[in-house]
Amino acid sequence: MNVFSSPNTLPYFAVLLSSKLLLSDLTYRIMAEKTLALAKDLPGYLGAEYAAGEMDVLLTYWQTREAADAWLNHDMQRRTLSIGESFWYEEYSVKLLEVKGDVSFKNALQELHASRFPRIETERGILKVLEEAQASLLYDYINEEKDFLAPWEPLRSEGYYSFDTCQLRVREMRRDFLEDTGVVLCFLTPNEDKILAYSNYSNIIRGVFQACNLGYSLRESEQGKGIMQEALSAGLKYLHKDLRIDRIQASYMPRNVRSAAVLDKLGFDIEGTARDYLKINGQWENHILTALTLR
């Protein structure tokens, strides 16, 4: 989502929804996305801005007061808030605002600063945090590899495989990166039209720990080619050099010999076995615990 500015159409109007959430689950996020998608199709819609934190803020912008007022009182808007009172909201406020001034700035060197999100070229592909426009690549990956990956992953609901969910996941990937809580690096073909492998450096902890957890997956067609090792090697180097993470933890089921071999080649040391560690494909599974320590 971009910063909204419309200095040439003053005055314009905004509907501000500020809220504190008791629960931010997948259902809430999908409902919010569908509500915003509805707003975009209404007469007079100009744009939107959203920020999440201890308080969530959603601003929609409108050409006229009548258009803003219509959105403020729209049946879908009211229905979403009503449902939210029972499930999601601790409190919320909806306000109608008039924008009389708009001073904007856009850096002419924005392409230079786009490197805030990593884009790493390797011998056979591109390792990067997906852009919002690339959600279809994630959708293709999880659906095309659904049966192949199922034995190694948690049980997924059908909603997990929807395009709407993929869009939400990409936005969350980008937010997590900016908030320094996780880094999802997808390994794409050189022309960025297909995901070959997926790596997730999650639960980043700073301070005295400086560590994270690693999870990853690879297309069935790419098995045995060294693709996963190439993607992880580049990702680990970036995590250590640029993000100053010097302990990366990973686990695998004892029968997953391919995963064991990849981690061994990357220098991960076995630190123990955890009984009934993760629920994979509906069953609690023992896992081998490993870590790469770069201190």
C-alpha cells in the first residue's frame, strides 16, 4: 500500500477507522480485505492507507462528502463492524474527516531506497521478499506443490490456498520484514515468473539471543539439483551480514533425509531430539533440532 496524496483535488474527504483488536485472525484479515475491495469499486473512491500496531488505523479517501458519508453508512461497513464487536474488537472509532491541505513528497531516488527489501542474485535465480504484485507466484507455488508438500507441513484449510490469503501473506511478509520480526525469502527464476523454493526466517529475537528459526520448502521438480542449498546459502549470508543474526535454528523429522542432508552441508549442528515437537499433517512428530552458530 502506498502513501496517499491528492493535493490537486482539495478539499477531499476521509473515513477513519481506528481500532484496538482482541484478535487478528485469518478470518478478520480476509473480511477487512474484502471490505476494502468493495470500497474501491464505489463512486468517488480515491485511495486508502493502512497501519497496524497496538492500534490499527484504516483511512479511505473520497472525492466528495456524499461519497464518504455513503461509505461511512454502507451496509457492508456496518455489518463488518457489528460482527467485529462480537469477535475482534476491544474498541473502535469511525470518523468522517475533511482534508483541506495536502503537502506531499516523493523521493526522486526511490529506486535506490527500494533496496530496503532484499533482492539477492545467485547463480540460478533471485532471492527476495515478494512484492504485493507477485502474490500470484505464491498462489501458484502452494497450489501446484500442495500434494507434494502435505506430508511435511501442518494441515491446511482450503482458505489457505486461496488467492486472497496469498495476498494477505505477502503483505504480512513485508510488514514482518519492516518490523524486524521475520524474513520470508522466495527463490525465483531469473525472470521472476516462478517460485522455485521458499525460506522463512521467523521469530527473530534480538538482544542477548540474536537468533531466528528457519523453515523451507522446494518444488518437487527441483529436488536433487542443489537449488535449496543455493537459496539457503544466500539467505543465511544475508541474515548474518546484513541483519546481524548469528544463530539460526532449524528442525526436521528423522525420516526427512533430504532436509537433513541440506542442513548438514550448510554447517548446521545437531543439538538434540524433541519428542512430539510439531503437529505435521495431523500427527505430532519427533524432530531433530539443529542450529547454525556464526558467533
